[in-house]
Amino acid sequence: MKATKEELINFLEARVFIPNENNIKVTPVIKRKINTTRMRLNQLNSPEKVVEYFWSALVTDGGIDSHKKIKEIGGVSFEDVVAEFKILYDQN
């Protein structure tokens, strides 16, 4: 894995969190979910743990709920950036 923890988190900030926070349709629930996810990601110890968290968020009930709520406002979810995220951490 070539990307650092910070690079992975910065990618998610730029591609998912900030665009959704700036969405005129953003709800307090989505803002809370973004802040909770941000807090959890920053507590992780390695890029591997960030990748593990990302993939688990795609299949957990909370992650699926977040995806649904974000799509309702026309936002960008983790599912929308899977290919780019994978390229980032799979760099050789």
C-alpha cells in the first residue's frame, strides 16, 4: 500500500465529505454522519485500517443508510468513489 493514512483521508475529505457538507440539501443527520465518520477515521492507526473501514462502511447497516441519505440529496457517497479509492491505495 503506497498511500498514507493522511492521503486516504484527504481523498475522502475532498471527494465525499466536503462536497456533501457544501450541498445545499445537506441535512443535520448527514452532517452528523460525516462528522462521526471523520472522527473514526482520524482515530485509526494506519492506512490499512482506513481501507478496512472504507470497505466495511459499504456493507454495514450504518454505511448503507448513509449511502441512501446521501443519494437522496444528490450527493457523493463512498460507493461513488470506490474505483478511485482503490487506485489510490493499490499504487505500486
